[in-house]
Amino acid sequence: MTYEELIERLDPNVYQNLRRSIELGKWPDGRKLTPRQREISLEAVIYYENRHGIPEQERVGYLDRGAKAGTACDPSVRRDQSGNNDVDPDQFVEVKS
């Protein structure tokens, strides 16, 4: 059985247990996940979510940028190291508190 076949046949309850174990850092029986176990479990969960069409906002690691999307607070807006921007400064919204 290949890795792809294994993930394709993975029981949804096992997927939920893996997600919960990653979140808590321990297995359902209380034993701590090793860094390697966490890595392998996270890879399996991400692969499962991609293969089974889990909505993006329900996936592990999803960050809702909400009103910050496209602003200077959004880490997906990239700037080069020289300080030059390929970003339109008019896309940013000043937030005053």
C-alpha cells in the first residue's frame, strides 16, 4: 500500500485524533508526541485535508487574515531586502486607535 492509498483510506476518526494530538502535543492515551511523530502526523493531516477537499478555513494551520488581508500587517505582502516595494502603497489602510 502506498502513502497515497493509506491517506485515501484513512478513517475520519483517525484523522480527527491526529489533528487533536498535534494540537495538544500528546496522544489520546497521554503520551507526549516526539518531534518526529508530530512532523509525520502533520504531514498526514495536511495530505488528508488536500485529498479530501476539506475547506481551507477548516484546515490545520489556517489563519484568517480578515480585515488585515493585503495590508502591511499581512505577511503575504512581500518586500525585497533593499527596501524597494513592488507593492502599491495605496492598497494599505491606516488604522488609528
